[in-house]
Amino acid sequence: MKARVRVPPSTSKRIVSIVDDELDITKLFHDALSNNIDDASVVTFNDPIIALEHYAKNKERYALVIADMRMPTVNGLELLKKVKKLNPLVRTILISAYDFQNNPVFEDYLKDGIINSYIEKPIKINRLRQRIRDEFGRYELGTEI
């Protein structure tokens, strides 16, 4: 499948981004979240490099970046590290179908606040929505934890 990018027209809303190399995952998450987060625009990327370029241009508007751990070119861990370097206030969620809790880099990033939260696939859509609302709320409150 060809990679697609879904970016809404520019608005004053905060941006919630989903980055996954699987087109069906980004479409599913986009459709599930678009009307469920107040005051946020949901954008999706299948290419982490393009996602990072968009983020760099709009970093002040981003509230949350959700990234899959395993992607070509840049994995989710490195993507979230680059995101936090550009704007340490943005919230981050790492998603993976693989056991990443014993990964020392993951453990360090979680401890250092590069990763704010993580979700193991498969995930129920209602649980995903709630986790994203929670992280978005923490962003709005300026909460570190």
C-alpha cells in the first residue's frame, strides 16, 4: 500500500498525531479519534520522516504524538526522542505489538520522560480513546506525570 498523510486544514486546535507504517492502523485510529478529542485535530503519517518534518514546522501546536515502535527508517523510540528534543512539553505514547518493556532503551526513555505512556497492541478502541484523552488532558494541565 502507498503511504498516505492525513493533515487537516490549519486551525487553532492542538494537534494529535499518529505515526505508524501500517496504513490500515493509521486509518482506523484516525477514524476512531477524529470526533472524540475536543479541541484537537488528528493527523496521521505512515512515514516517520514526513511526520517529523510536519512536527518540526508545527511543534508549538502539537499536544500529543503517538508512534509505533517498529517502523522503517526511524523507529518509534527515536522518533519520540526527536519530538521531545524539539518540544519537551508535548506528550508521547509508544505503541507496539512486541514486548518492549524489557528493552533497556525503552526503560531509559520512560524514566527520562521521553515516553510518557505506552500501549500494547492489540488495543481496544475505547481504551485507546481514553488513554489519548488522559494524555491530552495532562498536556492541557501542564502535568509532568
